[in-house]
Amino acid sequence: MFFIFSKVFSFFLSPVLWILGLLLYAILIKSTKKKSLILITTFILVYLFCNAAFFNFFVSKFEITPIPIPKEKYDCGIVLGGYSMFQENINRLQFTESSDRLFQTVYLYKKGIISKIILSGGSGNLDQKHKESIYARNYLIGIGLPAVDVIAESESKNTIENAQNTKKILDSLNFTHSNLLITSASHLPRSLACFRKLNVNVKPFSVNAMANTSDNSIGYYLIPRLWIMINWEKLIHEWAGFLAYKISGKI
């Protein structure tokens, strides 16, 4: 039930939907004064949600900052799902903007930083048809990684289940002291809290950070950019997810 509710609720967390709702309201109301107020409010919201500096102020407070490639060795790297999708029409795995999770993990494995890879994630969709970690495991084996070093945990539907199901695997392998948790920087606060709630010893390794630490140009502060609004939707989703997990006692 929690999984289904989260999917329905996440539909309403989009700034685009909020702005379209305001515009529709402005069209429907008859009061000229209210119409003008709503249009001004909408304009301000669009500008703020497309402003890189405004977004960076908030996201930098929430994300776990990426670290350099570690020098110490780890038993395994735990990769949380959400980086790919299987397309039936071409019978192929397609990678999303979060694919840095998987590619950074392969790099860590090739460098000998991690000895094994645990791919945690079944399907985040309601139909549960395609198990992401199984397809990803086949992909990694296909590019040359030894099958014995790539483990697929394919039953998780969300972050708390990632932690619960991965813990069982770690316990069975006796990997209780030296593991990297690899996921997007904005997803790490919630996922790290889930693993630590279950007393799983992991060190965070964040990737795909949205925070900008180098741009100080005038355009960064003044020029609106549409892709910032897309990032806002991701951040709001993580805020809501963290709050929901906190209220429900999952973290």
C-alpha cells in the first residue's frame, strides 16, 4: 500500500503541474484583479524554478557531496536502482540520466576498490514486469565482468526494500564491515538513513550531484534555464520521500 500511495502522490510533486494549475485557474476565474495576481505569481514561480542559483542554494543543503575515489578497499559496492529501463520493442537496456551510478561502480570494480557488486532494484513501476537488476547484471556480464562478482537483488520496489533485501545478502556473504553505498547525491540522505536504520555498515559514495560548486557567471544568477525545473522535481521528490520515511518510522 505504501508503494502504491507513493507512486500516486509523486504525481503531484511536479512544479510544472503546479504552474499549469495556476494558469488554468487564471483562465477560469472572472475577476481581473485575481487573474493579474495569479499571473504575476505564476511568472515569479517560473523564474524561481528556472533559476540555477536559487536551486543550488537548496540542493547543496540536502545532497551528500561526492568524494574522491577512495584509496581503501571494500568488500562490495551496493548500487541502488533507477538508472535504466528495458525497452521491449528493441529488446535492449536503455540508460537514464542516473546511469552514473552504474558506470562509477564499474570503474570502482575495475580499479580494485570493490571486490563485488550488488545491484539492488526490481521495478519501480506498478506492473513489476521488468526487473532492472537482472537486466543490468546481464549487461555487466556481457561487457566482461565475472558473473560470480555481480549479484542481482531483484525484488526491491523502493529504497527501504533496497536496504532490507540487501542486508540479507550482505549477512549471507558476511560482508558486515566494508561496503560502499552508491547512488545519486540527492538520493543518498534517504537511502543512507534506511541502511543505517537496519544497522548495515555502509560508506556513502554519491554520484550524479545536481549542486553546482564552480559556476559564478552572471548567467548562473540571472538567466532562467528550463532544465533547472526538471531538477527541482527530482529534489522535491527526495524531500517528500525523506519526510514520508521519517514520519512512517522507516528512518
